[in-house]
Amino acid sequence: MGPWSVEIQKKRADAIKRLLATNPQLDSYMKGVWQNKLNNLAQNEDEYNKRVKRVYSLLKPKHKGWVTYE
């Protein structure tokens, strides 16, 4: 996960929209999965940073000097 970027989030959304619009082989279950991914993309930097913190705070330190986010 990198720093927040409006452009990257737009590219992600556009890629998912293209997949949904142009892939007739997707069954309804997979269409639902991708639609959920599209709906759940972070819309702003605060939301994105909260998600990054939530993901990385669950990691357990493996050695000294490991950065933790709590």
C-alpha cells in the first residue's frame, strides 16, 4: 500500500468498471464480488489511511525494530 492518490483510486475504479462492462464470462457471483470491490474503494485520504492502519496494526512484530501502528 502506497500513499493516497486520487489518480490511482480513479484508475482502480475505471479498471473494475471496464471489467464489469466488457467481460460477459463473469457469472453473477463474480460480478457481485467486483461490484463490492468498486463500492468499497476509499474515497478520501482519511478513509484510506484508516484502512492502512487497520491492516498493518494486525501484524505481529517478527523482530526488534519492527514498526507497529496502534
